[in-house]
Amino acid sequence: MRHTHRRLSTGVLVAGLALLLAGAMLQTATAAPVKSSIDDEPPSLVVRLGAHRFGHLSAPDAIVATAGPNDVGFWEPPNGGDGAPFGPWSFDVAEDGSVWLLDEVNNRLLVWSPDRPDRPARTVPLPFRAPVDFALGLGGTVYVFSAPAGERHYLYALTSTGQVRWKARTIVQTFNAQLRMGPDGTLYYYDPGEVGGWVPVVTQAGRPLSLAEQRRRTSPRQPLPGGLRLVTAFSRHEARFALINRANQVVRAWRVTSRTELWPGPATPALIGGDLVVALGVTQATKTDYLLEHLLLRLAPPGGTRRLVALDPRAVWGDSPITGLRVGPDGELYQLRSDPATGVTIARYSLGRTKVAPLTTSPASLGRPEAPASVTEPTVTAPSVSQPSVTGLTATVPTIQPATRAASEPASRWLIPGLAALMPAALAALGVWLLYRRRHAVGLSRDGRSREAH
């Protein structure tokens, strides 16, 4: 039976990656022209990964949270019936270092103190059914999205002890859209499929936006600190990333190439000390198997820090919507691992020495006093990933600054070459996504009955 679960999880993982690829292509096609040449001013940093060697996964630096199989809930269809098995899949890391996990089967949040990874320090019961994702906000607010089968979906704002402050509707009704905090304290949904990008749903002051305002302010580009936005484009063996400013000009660009097939990865990109951290999926079909791993890159100027972290994409058990990776506010990478036989662990991997660019307004402490704004972390050795190191970058990039208007030309010069050739892939991704949604409709219906019985 467990082998069946693995095959199902793999299928959903591939479906999720297909959706992410379609979202990346949609972002490319719908983004407004960028008034600069990516290739000429400033030049792209070229990172050549070569051929990925599968099976050489990175070891974590620390385990920051653990829960036994009896301390967290897992669900699977009784008697081998229809429905998708699931367990914990959503977690977050607070500014104070506390780790939060959504235990959706038991309708609660589990919270670990930074210095006590062996057991949860407390639990936060949720006063509603069917929670599917959450995010830690400013002022101690916890935002939770609830999606009960056959009913309206709501976003709830809670206190850190679980008291409801308000609930509101959003234009996002995709149950596995991801809640993410923006750099200025605005709460977003990332929904690359149905809505097509980043949807602001809660203001910096903690108030819900109207549905009309959510639609008006939706953007295909991810918001980043300093007023920057991220533009991405993928083809089969190449990924491109560009930071654009408020004037719609490119200030830095990267081109990542690989002899192994690339997909958009599950972790939300982040800026760490001015470097862009991105996740990629690397895949290879063999005669007997479909190989898939996650690869985390820290993209830096020449002479800067570069990190390669290779991870198991099947670490989260069950029908996961792929939210098991996060870059924390400390600039480290966190991975959720779950299994009904062993429970849950959350592992931490180093990505460098500097923190993620802070929010405009610091969140209130959720477990212990906040860490100082300036943190110097010890130098860490490179992860043990057996694959060619990133080669020397082929272009010199100046200090981040707007490109000159004289170099202006549409970003479509690099963002959409070959897009027409990728349309069959987009249609295939759409088909997989529709199949995925249909299967989840059945799973969620049974899920709702299971939760009511619980």
C-alpha cells in the first residue's frame, strides 16, 4: 500500500511541476515589456550546471523540529478506497526562530521553540474546519486559509493563540495556492494557474483587500525588497531570472543552463544579501524510472557566494501540493519531511552568511525575543552535492543600478524566444492540472467527511 502512495505522490508532484511550468510561461507571456536589454545592459550572469548527478543529496545542518507519528495527524482512505492520502504539508519559520506546522488532520498548529526541537512547545487549536495553508504575519497575526469541501473558502486572521480577528473572501479559490508574506508585510497568494500570479489579499496594516482591489493589483511578477520584482522564464534546459525596478528596468539578470531538464522549483525565490535564491526541479526519464530532485541555487556576482543544495522532492508523504520548502527569515533553507511511520521532522540547510532582506515593519515575536537585525553567521562548507561546480560567470555585472534608457528594448527578446515551441508543453501541463483538480475534488469531498467524523 505504501508503494501505491509513493506512486500517487510522484504523480501529483509531476502535476504540480507541470503547473508551475505553465505558470512560469504565463508570467513570461503576460509581463509588460521591460525597458532594457537583459543581454546587453547589464549583462546576464551565466551559470552552467552541466549534467546533474542524481542520488547525491545534501545533508542538513540541523533538525529544528520533530514530532512522533502519534503527535501529528495522517489520513488515508479507509479500506483502500478512493481519495488522496495526506498529512502535514505547510509550515513557516518566524522571525524569532520558532517553527510552526499546520497539523490539518487534527485542526491545529504546532509550535516549536528555537532551542527545543525535540517536541512542540505548544499547540494552537483552529476554530474552523479544513485548514490547508497558513502564513505568519505582522503583529503576531496568523493567516490561515480554509477550504472545506462544497463550501465557501475563507481566509482567517487569528491571534497567536487562535482567536479569530476576522475572516474574508479572496479571488483565489484554488485549494493549493500558496500564502506568502511580501517584503513590506503585505500578504499574497501565489496562484500561477487559475489567477495567474501574485494576488495581494491583506494590506500592510493587516486589513483584507476587497475582491475588486485584489483583481486590480494582481501581478505575474513576485514582489521583492527595495521595490524590485522578479521575472522568470523557463525552457527545457535553461532558466532565466531578472530583477526589475519600479521604472520597469532590469537591474540584474541571470541565465542558468543545464544538460539535465529543468522545471520551476517549489520554494519561493528570495533575496539574501542581494543574491537571488531560486529552486529548480531537475528531471530525467530512464528506461525504468523517472528521476526527480530539487536543486537550490544562490545566484551571486562573480566572486560572491554560491550554494548548491540537492534535496529529495518526495520527502513530504501523501498528496502534497508542494509547500515543503521555505527560505526562512534567517536566510537558511528549511525542508519538511513526513512519514506516518516516523512522524515529522523539519531540517535546516545553510545558504550563506546573511539574512533575508527584512520586512519594512518587523513582526511581533511569536515565541521568544526577536533576533537582532544584524546577524553574522559562521562560514559554512559547501554542501556535499556530487555535480560539477558552477563555472566562472561569463559576464561582469556592475553594482545593481538601473539600466540606461539608451539600451532600451522589449524583454521579449529573451523572455519569449521559443515560447511558441513550448505551447504543446503548456497544453500538456494544463491537461495534467485539470486532471489533478478533478482528482482533488473527489479527495476533498471524502476529506470533508473524514474531518467531520473526526
